[in-house]
Amino acid sequence: RKEVEQDPGPFNVPEGATVAFNCTYSNSASQSFFWYRQDCRKEPKLLMSVYSSGNEDGRFTAQLNRASQYISLLIRDSKLSDSATYLCVVNGAGGSYIPTFGRGTSLIVHP
Amino acid sequence: SQTIHQWPATLVQPVGSPLSLECTVEGTSNPNLYWYRQAAGRGLQLLFYSVGIGQISSEVPQNLSASRPQDRQFILSSKKLLLSDSGFYLCAWSQASGGNQPQHFGDGTRLSIL
């Protein structure tokens, strides 16, 4: 089993749609979780951290389910500019400095 | 605020030539530093990370090496490049807080080996 798994997609949705991605992780000792966005041929950029109680930033909502070992990202009212690859990152298992990246989920928002 | 600089943005090198990519971080001290490679259409592969000056950990065996001569400087090198070294190289930093901090990436270097 891979340490961090994501559905590669692509998720193809119309503008205004709500879309959700999940990311599962294998190490129950993992301590911190993040979502990144990566545009084509660009560097990954931090989108949001994922807190135990769940957190929201505008149209984006992130949630953590420790019991089932997954994190999720919900995007409401999708915009064309949301088209990108979304990477989940799991950090800090056993105090490690080494983050583990998922392979990413591709989102395409069309008019 | 903290910034990370990585150069060059694009590089075309012949097989067998040497390589030196440089990354510097400003606005913070004692950061954790990382080098990643991303092949076309693939995920991020961690190559090296460093928690302090002169401290380098290698994640995968290869013909690349890394050095950290100063607190906020991280260099990726090779003596002889291979075709398989082509890819998108990314430097990143994070606060040194036991692994709970997010990483922040430089703009990346797109390396093509001919």
C-alpha cells in the first residue's frame, strides 16, 4: 500500500459545480496535513493546512478523518481558474522531517 | 517575510556535463531544506533534505549530490549528467519544528539533457 494515495482523475466539472477530492494515508502516526495546488509546469503552492476540526478558506473546505485515515478537499462554486493538480501532503509521522506527497488529483473546470 | 530563490529557471545540458543548481532562502534562519525532482507527468520525488549546515540526507541513490555550505543555501550538483536526470527540479524550505510545518517551494529549474 502506498503511503499517500490520491485518485489521479481528471475530474472534469462545469463552472459552478462542487467537487471533492479524498486522499488516504497509511501511517496512523502522521501529525500534520496539507493541500497544495500545482499548475502545469509550475511549482506546488500551499493551498491550506488541514486541521483536526476541519477548516474553511473561502470556497475551499478541508477535513481530516483520523479514524479512517483520509483527508478531503471540497471546492464549491468551481471557477475556471481552479483547474490544476491538487496534491495532498502528510507530515511528521514519528517526528520525521520528511513529508510524503500524493501523486495529485487533476481538476479541469470547463465553461 | 520569507522568500526562496532558485536558479536558473531553465537549463539545457549535454550528457556527461556537470551540474550545479543553487537555492537560497531569505527571511528565516535554520530552515529545513529539500531538493525534489518531478519527471513529466509524475509525482514529486524527494532527492535530499538538510536540517542544518553540512547535514545532508539522501533519499535515493543516484549520480547527484547536495551540499549546504551556509545556513540558507542549498546546492544540487552532479559531476556527469545522465539522460535520466532530465526533469523539473524544485527546492523547498520549511520551518524546523519537528515536521509539522508546510513546505514552500522555489520556482523550479527545468533541466533538459541532450
